[in-house]
Amino acid sequence: MTERLTQYIPHENAMCAFGKQLINAICRLPSQQNVTLYLNGDLGAGKTTLSRGMIQALGYQGNVKSPTYTLVEEYKISGKNIYHFDEKIIYHFDLYRLADPEELEFMGIRDYFADNTICLIEWAEKGADLLSPPDLLVNIGYAENARNIELVAQSTMGQQIIQQLT
């Protein structure tokens, strides 16, 4: 049976707080391999807000914006030895404006899925079969003025992340 977790998110600050819980669960795992999350939801659902909560929870001080026009933003996080790493790189992808999946080949997409990286991918369906499969699907849906998040494990690592959160 697939491991799942559903969380009600009443407002933006709660989305950032859930992002912090999620990244903490990921970073508590002893693995140094890549972790890939597909962030699914309509425009404005909170995918970038969740990503901002995750990235800032690791100590990143700068602006975290949607990489809609650049396709990917890189965040190097260092000094978090309590999480079993000296440096981790988070790649935040937004493929909404991707015209052709072949563009991903030109930007060297496979290089991003290296060990000790976390890949957060918005609009992953536009990447066709060129992306690494997700460890975790993060489905964000509207619930009136709030949101519901459903995490669905797609790998053993995804299951371990959900178990850390429960």
C-alpha cells in the first residue's frame, strides 16, 4: 500500500511552516542521495510558498522566488551538520513555461539529480520522461481560502519521509 499523508493548510504562514517540517523530515534521513519532489497544483496553489518554507528553513537568507522564467534556481545550503551534511544543493524548477521537453536536455537536466541534492519540481508533467522519477508527490489543492496538501510516496525514500512526518 502506498504511504500517504494529508495536511490542512489554513494560510500562507502555515504553508511555510509545513515546508519547514517537510525539509526537516527529508534532512533527518541518513541518505546522501538525491531526493526529488514533484509539486503539483493549480496556479497560485502554493507550490512556490512551500518551496520557500523549505529553503528558508535550512537557513537561506535571500529571496526565494518562482523560477518561472529561468526554469531553475539553485540554492546552496551549508553548515547544517545536525542534518548529516556539510553542503546540500536545492534545485527549484518551474517548468510552466517550458515550450518543449527537449529544452531540458540542452540545459543538462540529468546533472541536477546528483547525490546530496534536493530537486523541487513544479509542473513536472511538462518534462515528459526526461526527469528523474519522484520520491514524493506533493499535491496541493484549494479548500476555499485554504489549501489541502497530500503527500504520496513514490519510493522507499518517499515512504521514509512520510514516516518522519507522522
